[in-house]
Amino acid sequence: MRKIFIAIAAIAGLAGLAACNTAETYKAAPFATLDVRSATVTESAAGTVYALPVHVNNATGDCTVTYAIEDITAKNGLDYTPADASGVLNFPAGTDSLAIKVNVKGQVGTFTGNQAFKISLVSATNDVQIGAIKTCTVTIADTDHPLTALFGKYQMSAVDIASYDSATGRVGYNYFKWDITLSQYEGNPYRVWIDFPVYIASPDAYGAYLKNTAEQPGAYAEVSEDMKTITIPTPQELAYKASDLFNGVPADEHFKIYKYDGGNASASFITEPDQIVFTLQADGSYVTTDNYGICIESATADGWFYYYCNVFGGFNANYPAGFVKK
């Protein structure tokens, strides 16, 4: 009986192997796709060749892929020129990657702001379909921005109100230093983003909420044409919601930057339109004598959650809030 069992098992095993050998192997339908959805090329007087890879997968034989290049804000013939005007890539059998090439120049010496054009896959032959990544937006980075010298990383410093003794009226303070970044604000050449304008005592818990999103990386500030003043309009709402940090806070409440009206622990934030002005100093730093901070206006977060980060007028004039380039 034992021998018979082994023989039957062996026959069953061979049958299983045979079934595996005859099963069809799954293969995805052939498709063409771009390598990326977006790219950036810096303008250059000599011009730069941007090559966007196109991949053809699972094709059986040769195929032709057609594509289109269209203006968004950049102009064909002025800011860029297709290297091949045919709009066609011919893929021989066995070739799975070729590149669409564009000569990118921009307008060096003239401030135009960043400009863009679009590359799109249109069709393919030999039953090859157009894949998910079929459009790429190419940004030409302008090098002639009037505030180019201002952009970059800075070290900021300020004091905060750490304690207040109501019996004596004495105020204690902490002194902080941290990094901020000033970056370009698209669509307005004399406006910048400041990604971290207010220091929070517990940066692991709170600080990240001031950096905000890629779409709104902090607070915006207006810059004078001579770059001698940088002004943050207040009150100004930041991108992150207070509800992301505090449980029970309504979802529509956000952190806001305010100017406030005093240099003591009983100071209150100014809710009417105002501004925080940083002025250029002889050493290249920007300094403000304005008092300011952040706040969440919420009755469910122990009243107003706030954090001051500023100079305290005559109380501590030796430590004004300011920043200097690193």
C-alpha cells in the first residue's frame, strides 16, 4: 500500500508541473509613458538641452510615438525650441527608451519670472497605448529676479516673554536663535516667503506647523525695491490648521501671525490690519522693533494659544528680533 501511495503522489506531482508549464504567462498591454510629470531647467545665455525620457514597455516590434510641445507662459522660438520639429520618436524593435529634446534658453538679462511649457504624448502605433504619465510641465527658472540677492538661508534671533511677576512687574525672557529661509513668491517680484518667522519653544511639537506647505511655505512679506525694508502684513493666516495640533479645535481655525501692542505679559494681539517692519542695518542684518507673535483664536484651546517672539521695546532693546544671512 505504501508503494502504491508514493507512485500516485509522484504522478500527481508530474501532472501539476505539466499544468504549470502550459499556463499562459500574464503580460501587461504595451504602453508608452513619460519619465516625469514636471521638471525645471535654469535659463542660460548659451542654452541648455533638456532631454525628457520616453519609455515604451512590452512592445512587440517597432513603434512610433508622437508628441506635442505647447506654450504655457514660455514662448516657442523665444524661450525654447524643439530640437526635432517632427514631433515623432521612432522606436526600433528592442528599444525601450528614447528622449524628447528641447533647446531651453529663456531670456537672460530680462526679468520675466519663471516660465513654463508643456510636453505631451499624443499617440503611438503597433497597439501601444499612452500610459498614465502623458504630460510633463517644464519650468524655465528665471535668473534675473530683482530679489535674487535676498533669497537664501538666514539666522534669526529674538527674545520671548518667559515669565511675568505681577507683584513686581518684572518680566523674564528667553533668547533664541534659529534658521529661516527667504524664497521667491511666484507672481509678485517684490514679495517673499519667510518659512519660519516665529520661534516656538518646543520646535518638535510646534515649530513644523509654521513651516507650512509647499504651496504656502510660511508667512509672506513685502520687500521695498531697494531691499531696505521687509514688511510682514498682519494679521496673517498660516496654512496649517490649529486642529492639526490641538484636539477639539474647530477645523477652520488656523495659526495666525499678529503684531501686538505692548512689551509685557498683559499685551494683546492687534486684530486690525497692521504690519511688522524689518529694516536693513549697516551690518547687512534686518531688525524690527515691533512686537509680534503667533496665536490661535480658540475658546477650546485654553483661550488664545499664543507665543511671543519679538523685541520688548525699552525692556530689552539690546536684543531686537532680526535675521542675518548665513
